[in-house]
Amino acid sequence: MQVLPKWRTNSQPVKMRVEIYRHVALQRDVEGDLLLGDMGEGLPFRPGMFDGCISISALQWLCNADKKTHSPPKRLYRFFSTLYSSLARGARAVFQIYPENSEQLELITAQAMKAGFTGGMVVDFPNSSKAKKFFLCLFAGVSGVLPKGLGSESTDRGVSNQAQFTAQRSRFTNMKGKSVKKSKDWIMEKKERRRRQGKDVRADTKYTARHRKPRF
């Protein structure tokens, strides 16, 4: 399953790309259907319909607000939640993405976790500016083992090419080693930084960084 957003990708309108895919499929006598839609509005498939999903250079477009009514976190969650539902238990989904920055990585992974996925980010050639590629590898209903990224010799030089999260929603750090914004690690680092600056900071307690229920 290849899912494309409505926006232009690779300087080609999506409808043109769909026509290209249809033409190639007909040439190769491949059976199946092509669906054109906005992935940010969710996937219209039955629960447990697919055993896997592959996407190339599509997911990062949901981080953009193409309209005033678009909310990237909500659209990402809508996509991931409907994808999770349409995948069979134990299925895998792999997304090759081109994030603009670490904030987009955090946004994407946070919404995938919220939808119930486990998995993580695998990076090929993390030290290369041209060959570097990001792969979001997700598991539906189970915890799996992440594949090893290409250029794994980089890990010997202290550069990790994997970042994993689980169903327990363990704290996720981006590929630059920074903590997710407003996570417990992020809050503790911010408090410690302010202490070093000589500012008045409340003492740490067991309630520090704990998410509280909203008051009515």
C-alpha cells in the first residue's frame, strides 16, 4: 500500500503520479486498485485488512498546514490511528521520510505512539549529508526488532542510527540526542539549566513533570 497526500511531491502533481503508477501497473499486469485521497483525513479501509504498508516520501507532508483548518498533530494522528486499525495484528509499516528538522521527527513519532504503534526510527548513513535516509519502522499490536541501518560502522564513532519506542511510551530522544519537548527529561534538563543560571527554581518532587488531569 502506497499512500500519497494531495500536495505536490517531487515537482509532480499527485494525480499525474497516480496516472504513472496506473500505467506501470497495467504494463506489469499487476492486479489491484489505486486510491487517490488525502491521507490526513484517514484511510477508508476495513479493520485488519492489510499485512503491511510501505510509503516513500509522503508522511512528512502532513507536518505542513496547507490550509487554515489543517492541524498537523491531528492529521498525523488521524492517519496513524486509521492505519493502525486497517493493519492486522503483527503487521509492519515502513515509511521513508525526509523531515525538515528534529521537531518534525518528534511530532511524527509522538503521534504514531499515541495511535498505539511500537517501533522506532532507523537512519541509513547518519554521518552523510547526501546519502542519509530516515525510515520510520512501525509494528501493529506487537513489539518487534528494528532492522540495522546501513552505514552501521558509524555507531563505533558514537553516532547512533536507531531510536526506538515501545507500547509503554518510553521517553524518546531525537537523532541529535535531545529530549522530546515537555517530556520529563526535557523539563528536568530545563530546571537544571535555570539553576546553573542562578534563577529561582522549585525543588524536584515526585510530582515534577507529571501530567495532571484538566480541571473543570
